[in-house]
Amino acid sequence: SAGLLENCTGCVLCSEDNGCITCHHRLFLLIWRDGIRQYGMCVHTCPPGYFGVRGLEVNRCTKCRSPSCESCFSRDFCMKCKEKFYLHKGQCFRQCPPSTTALPSTRECQETCETGPWSEWSTCTHEGRTCGCKWGVETRVREVSGAPREEGVTCPALQETRKCRMRKHCPGGEHHTP
């Protein structure tokens, strides 16, 4: 019948009740359930939430294990998460794990660089001198406490400077270097 042929595009074997059973060698067999009924369709690419597995007998669309995964590479490795989820190492999370930060543009969690505490502010100086000018600069630093676990990890600032008021006037009004 005409209806049967519409449901069997790309099929080698087709069932009037269940649609495609076997597909041409380049196509994937997508099977889904509606209640207790099972339907098959031959597709060029698997839909969101599925990934393609090529086999000797049949190429199948297999469902991603995680319901929050939009596209996956294998049953347990997600490549893109659904909205409101963030991707980290092949899994989807509502919130990024500790020591990672959410990148809203890509909906991925990126490893963060762990830093130690800030040092005390340095002595206020102006062009290497600790006396004289009204305004100078003081600096503080912090160390990276652990090497980043992944390449391309960006660390937060490791040095900060701020304006400061010079506390000492140089003797005789001259500038001297300590």
C-alpha cells in the first residue's frame, strides 16, 4: 500500500505493523517504543539523544544512557548536554563539580587553577624608592598551589597592584634608593 511505502523509505525489510526491520547498508535503524509497540525507521543520521553504531549486520541508533544528554559519542560519553545542564568529562551536571567553573557560552565546566593565599602587601615604592613622592605602588602575589590538571586551564591573577601613599619624606628633600 502507499502508506506502507512511505514508512519504509530506505528499508530492505519492512513490516506493515512495525516499519523498517532492516536498512540499506549506509543507513541507521532507529527503533523507538510507543507503549508496548515498537517502530523502526531508516535514517541517515541519528536524532538528538542517540548515537550511531555501525555493525556488520545492521547499523543502529542507540539511545544515550543519560536523559540530560543531547548528543553522545557512546552510551556513557556525552558530547553536548540539554539546556540547564553543564558538560564535564562526558557527563552532564546541573552544577559544575568543585574546582571547575561553568562556561555559559558552551555550557561546559572548565577546570580552574587552584591558588594559594595572597601574600602581604609590599612596601610602598615609586620607581624603586621608598621615600619622596606622594604616591607609589604596592604589590601582593600568590602562588599556584597545584598544577592545572588539564591543558588550556586559565589561572586567576597571580599578582595585584594598588596605589598607595608614600609614608616617608626623603631626608633633605632628595630621593634616595634603599
